[in-house]
Amino acid sequence: MKDPVLLPSSRITVDRPVIQRHLLSDNTDPFNRSQLTVDMLIPNVELKARIEEFIRFQELKRRGGDFGMQSAKAAIQTTQEEMLID
């Protein structure tokens, strides 16, 4: 998932390309069958930022980036705590 959006009636987050593909054949929310159009999708900016941060961290880790184990643990801990709060 790279572009999360919130479906307004079911309050479920899905990836934008997935729901756009669904809406090509059916203009309803797939979780509760309520009317849904592309312009009704709500960007989930907080989740998108967390996904982008995770991807950057993984790329840095894969490249053998110069970061200490302590900062890596802190980044993971922060992400886990945020996930628990949500």
C-alpha cells in the first residue's frame, strides 16, 4: 500500500489504486454497499507518511546505510508505539 485512502461510509482504509479499480465496475463501497465515487475518497495522510518512513528506513537498511543500531531500535520502537495508539 502506497496511497491509502479512507472510505467515508465504512471508515476502512484501502489502497487508492485498488478502490479505483473496483469503482470502474461498481460505484459502491465494497464493505457496506453504500454509494461511493472517487471524489469521496479521503486521503489517509498520517498512514501514508508512516508507510513512506518505513520504506525509507528499509531502503537505508538494505543499502547498509550508516546508522547506529540504537537509532534503528528507536525508530522501530516509535513506530510500534504509534501503531498501538491507533
